[in-house]
Amino acid sequence: MNSHDINRVLCSACGCCVSACPSTALEIKGRMMDAKEVIAEVEKDKDFYVESGGGMTISGGEPMMQYEFTIELLKLSRKKGFSNCIETSGFAPKERYSKIRKYVDIFLYDFKESDPERHRKYTGIDNKEILENLFILDKDGSKTILRCPIIPGLNDRESHLEEIAKLAGKLKNIIEINVMPYHPMGKAKSARIGKKQPHDSDSFTENEKVEKWMKFIVKRTSVPVKKG
């Protein structure tokens, strides 16, 4: 079987390679939409939001990388009366969070690693700006859910779990902590875009491990802890 290599440094995301590929091995996922088109799709599920108390979640990728689109979509959701939340890594200019916060009901805020050097090793940056943005949002009254991916062998140590509890205790407007156990469902996607995961396990995290992590955190904080 022949394989193909894509030089993603040179790629401009024009899509020409898809039409040029003789074996139709390449395809474009997704389509271009403006905020009004997206909110029209969201509105189709209005009855479900009314029944469940749910709403619109903006996820990614990182929504703050498309800041103008994201804030427009949030404004439209407010006009429609939909509750909303945004999932974010916390890594974006502070001004963006300050401006967008008044249109967001809940921030689903990632906390991947408490140790700055480990954070840099696995994500490419330390966690200083991420924590600063979190505290800015909290000071301004924004509600947050702390989402904590836990990966065996990388960040499942007790010192990190303890720091999760400590961080939650410093936040005045936190709703809950979500413990998010590792799963291998993103491996195929990583391979398609030429990325190698630092954690290469094919196994889902055992429930016993997840329960142990959660119990450890629960003992150290009054903030509700749930499996994410």
C-alpha cells in the first residue's frame, strides 16, 4: 500500500490536494459557515434545550483562536435566549477573555498539568498565562468548570491531583471539577494529521483508577467532583 506525506509547514489549507489526488484518499472535513448559519443550526434543537435546561457549547480546537467568530456566535446565542458555554485551554490574550466573558454563561476551563515544566514538555508552553486568565475570569465573576484530563503515567501523580484541589479552593465562582480519564479515541485523528501522541496506549482508563483519583480530590476540596 502506498502512503502519502503532507508537508504541513508548507500547507496553506487551500484544499487543492483533495481534487488532485487520483485515488480520492484525501478529503476535507467540515465546511465554511458564518455565525448566523451556525446559530440557525443551533436553533433547530431549541426544544431540547427547553426540555433539558441545556444550550450551546462552543468547542474546538480552541475557540479563542477564532475570536471574532466566537464572540459573534455568543452574542447571537444571547439574542436567541440560549444558555451557552465555551470550552477553552485558557491560552489566549487576556483582553479577549475580558471582552468575551460577559457573553458566556460557563467557561469549561482546561487544567492539564500543575507543574510548569511538565506543562511545557507536553503542550509546548508553561501554564503561567493559563492560570492568570483563570483568576481574571474568576475575579470578574465568571462561572467555571475545571476540566482536568488525567493520563496514566503522565499526570496521574498525587501531587498533581492535590494541586487540582488547591486550585479549585482558590476560585470563588467554580461550579465543579471534571476528572476526564484518558481514552484512545483521538489516536486515529492524530495519525491523520501527522502527530504522534506522547501517551500511546490503546486502552481506556479503568474505572477503579478514575474512582481512586476522584476520591483523592474529594477529600481535599468542598467543590463537587464529577467524571467528565
